[in-house]
Amino acid sequence: MVLDVSSLKLTLGIVALTLSILFFSSFRRTRSPYSGWWCLALGLLMAGNIMYLMTGTPQQVWANPAGNALLVAGAFSVWAGSRSLRLRPTPRWLLLSGPAFTAVSAAIENPGSDAWAGGFVYLLMMTAGMALATRELALLRTTDYQAHRELALAAGILAGYYLLRACVYTIEGPEGPVFTTYFSSAFTSMLTIVMLVTVSFSMTALSNEQLIARLNERASRDGLTGLLNHTTFMEQAAQEVRRLHNAGSVSTVILADLDNFKAINDAHGHAVGDTAIRAFAAACRAAIRHTDLAGRYGGEEFVVLLPGAGHESARVIAEAINRNLAAAEPPEGVSFPTVSYGIATTTAGDLAETIGAADGALYEAKRLGRNRIVTARLPKR
């Protein structure tokens, strides 16, 4: 049976347009970055296939390079959307480099007379885009997302297919018997249609899961600083302290309080006070490890949990926070406040007791004149 290439490409364009409209509706409602990227990818897929319909016409000289570039841009948009699920932005130059390289390679290989001009580069770029998307989807945690496996599998299948297509293209060219049977444009269009229809529900589910994840993130974070809010910190830190205790390891708490903060608010206004709080939060994020937990304990007071670290490591981190804060640029005519710290280390597995000890050490730092670090050790159990 001979597949009608033009009909299949037209069908693929209709499927892509339909899904793109559905995802645009989802994007308008949820503002999910994943929906936005998929909407763009499907639009590029549709546009690329429209370009290919001009093969055999005088417009082929520009339409085929444009079609190659648009499809590669679609594959890279799938990758960018997958990265958005992990809250990772994609640099614009990376998104544009693949399509640009594809277009140039096709343009310099006589696209007016050769429908497969730049074909090898195009196939490699499609392989790269889908392989990168597969990696990002596979790295998603099942605790955050449930519907990513089907999409990872589909992207992996397409990446493998385009890689095999590139290999066969290199060996026997686009007119070879294996290529025209299993890797032709018609067969590729049919496979893409099947994949899009098969994973459409998973794409919608991932968009909804991303929206839920963003809402959960907002609910767990302090709006001013971006650090964990009090409730979320206490819940996560308590679990971590119990885990460390069961493993026979230590945990250390740092309580930090901005000195004479009320005087800053009174003298310069709450906007400047908020700037100082944000500056401390940024200094804290830059100093702690990726395994540490940092939260806004209340007002101008902050709390950090250092899993597996002792009081000496905590002192080093507190000093690093001070250096970062000192290097921050305050508003004109204002100096950021100094900070007092209380540190407590324990193997007891009781977060409330550890925070209580750190609070006592913080009180002692204030009593001794502020702008200092005081350590209180809890007895081992």
C-alpha cells in the first residue's frame, strides 16, 4: 500500500491545529508554561507540514528549509516545555541555534532542486530535540508528577526513530528501499499522528499537575522572601530531624534575627524594611547547601536546618550569610542591619527542643550586644 504523503501531512496539520487550540485554551485558563510550550510546538509542527506541501512547486526553494527549521523548532519547544516542568528555563540562544543551523544547512544544499536538502542535519536536530525532551521527562520525580511516563516513552520512541532514520539516510539515501518503506515522510507523518493522539491525555494531565505543583509551591513559600513559610518549614524540618535521628546523625538549627529592625522601619518605612528582609533571604540562599532548609520563622526572624552538619559548619554558614549581606547593595542613605545568630546541634530528634535551644542562644547573642553568633549544645541521647 502506498501512503499519500500530502494527505497524511494535511491530516497531521489538522491534528496539530486541533491539539494546539485545546492547549491554548488550557494555557489561557491556567497559565501553565508547559501548556504554552506545547501550544507553540504544535503550531510549529503544523506550520512545518504546511511548508512541505509546497514541495515540487517553485516555492520549494524556501519552503523546504523553512519546514525543516520549523519542525526542529517544534522539537526544541517540546524540550523547553519538559524543562519547565522542572522549573528550569531554557536559554533563547539554545532554542534558536538548532532551527537556525538546520535552515542554513538546507539553504546551502540546492533546496530548489533537492527536496531533501539539509536532510541529515535536520534528522540529527530532530533526534537531539526529542532526546533532550526524553531526558527532562525521565528526570521528573513521581512524587511531583504522575503522567510523565507516557510522554517520556513517546519522546524516546521518536528520538530513536529519528536516529535510525538519520543512519539509514546516511547509508542508502532518501530513495533507498529501507528508507522509503520504514522512514519515508509518509510513514513519519503517520507515526507522529499516532503519537500525538496517544499522548494527548497525558499532555493535558501534565499541564494540570504543573498548575497544582505551582499552587503548592506558592502555598509553601513566604511571599516576600521566597523561603519556606513557618508551617512548611516546621513540617519538613521535623521529618528530616527524625530521619537523621533514626540514622544516628546530627542536625543543626540556626536562628537568625535582624538587629534593631524596628528602628529601620520607623526611620525609613516598611518598604526599606522589606528590602532588608529580602536581602537577608538572598544572602541566606547563596550561603546554604542544596540539602539545607531555610524558612522565614516570623517577622525579621529566620530559621535554617542543616542536616548532617555540626555547630562548626553552622558557624561557617552564618559567617557566609553575613558576608553576603555585607556585599548586598542597600538603598541610598540606608545601611542593612547586622544579624544575631543562635545555633543548636542535637542528635535527639526533637526539632522543638533544638529550636528552643537555638532561641536561647540567640537571646544570649542579643544580650551580649548583638551582631554575633552564639552556640548552645544540646546533650546527646
